[in-house]
Amino acid sequence: MIGRRAFLEILGAVTAGWIGPHAARRHAEQLGGHGLARRPRLERVGLQLYTVRREMARDFDATLATVASIGYKEVEFAGYYDRSPAQVKAALASNGLTSPATHIGLNEIEADPGRVIAASAEIGHRYIVVPSLGRQQRGSLDALRRTAAALNEAGRAAARAGLRAGYHNHDWEFADVEGKRPFDVLLEETDPALVWFEMDLFWIMRGGGDPLAYFERWPGRFTMVHVKDMDGTAERRMVDVGAGVLDFPSIFARAAQAGIQHYFVEHDNPADPIASIRASYAHLSKG
């Protein structure tokens, strides 16, 4: 048996149309017994630092120390808060952290790829990830194809330095543009040897996409995921990992097929960022 609250969350998810009956049944089975979801234990949990951006702006070093003390081993940057690459690298080392990836806008990469790549290499990033696109970069099929070509070029430049280019999705990529799903266009038009994808699990589900279907269709291309949870209401609100209804165990079970190497917790607007990253880490690390 499952609790009334859990049942209502699952019912709300089905009603909202983003979780099907089979997924609902799996989730209900996971919630059976003690009413708690089966925990998807990860050996190495990362954090997208956008979650604690206000704290980073106030005290860069102390925030990284707090992140490390919680247990996070990897971080993904979304800005360096006026620190030089050498200062960022030193702060990571002093806290026993590594940073496999960073988010940098496509326009910034195109404007000065040499500077972006050199700084990323010095810090120790492996991936330079484009976090979003402007409307001029995604408003038509032609725009999407031009964007894919730009991603390929960024990938070629990164590869010359031993790095990789990546792309991070939101929900708009799953609404058709001229009869085509933008996420499919970007996957089809980018070279799998040059461009990898960071799947945001909250946004793909909110947009109506199916992570497992994408893993099956494009195996090996999703080397990173943003681990974000969603409540079971019609509003589909972002919540701390473990406080929502996304079926992380089923997703993580396909990590080899997807190619997942890095798992970054993220919450775009938590009420208490430090409490949020503690709760998410606890859910993912305890098993």
C-alpha cells in the first residue's frame, strides 16, 4: 500500500500527461511498503553551482567549502564570479573538488573560442556546455541547423585542445518547430564525435519527452545529466531531489546505454539553496 499523499502525486502526474500508466505503476511499486521511493544511490554526486549562485557571489571560497563538506565531489560552473582560471583551479583543489564541465553561452564561445577553451583547459574542465539558446538561434528549422553547425564548430575547436562541446536542454526543445522537434534536429545535425548532450531530466519531462526513448535512439550521446525533481501537481513545480515523482532509479539503470558519466544536482530557484543541496545529496548518496 502507498500513502494518500504519494497516491495523489502519482495521480496528478498522470493527469498532467507527463507520466504514463506504466511509469505510474513502476513508481507506485517503488513507493510500496514504507511509502518511500527506492533511492538511486550514486557513488559520485555533482552539483551545478547555479543552484547556489547567490552564495557564490557573496563568498566564492566559503560556498565551495560548504559544497565539498556536504559530500559533493564534482561541480559544474555557470560563471566564475570575477575569478581567474588560476584562482578557480586553486579553489577547487583546496576543497578536493573537480569540475568536469562549465556552462558558457554559444555567443561567447563563437566570439573568442581560443580564450574560452584555454580557460576551460586550465581549470580542468572536460566539457564546455552551451546552457541555452536565444530565439534567433532556435526560432526556425534553418536557425536550428545553423546552431547545430555552430555547435559542431565549437566541438572541433574544443577537440583540438582535448576538450568536448556539449548542449543542455530546457523544455522548449520538445515543442515542434515547423513540424520537427528541436531536440531531434540538434541531435541529428550535430556530429556525435564532436558534440555531447547534457540531459536536464526535469525539463525534458516537463516538455513531454521521454529520457529512456532518447537513450535508446541515441545511445552514448548523453554523457551528463542534470538531476532535478518535479512534484506531482498540475503545475509541475521543481523540487529537491527525492521530494518529487521522477523515476530516477529507472533512468539511472540505463546509464551505460545513455553514456552518463556525470550527475549534477540542480534546483533553479530553491527557497534555501544550502538546505536544498543537502537534501538532494542525501537522497542520491544514501541508497
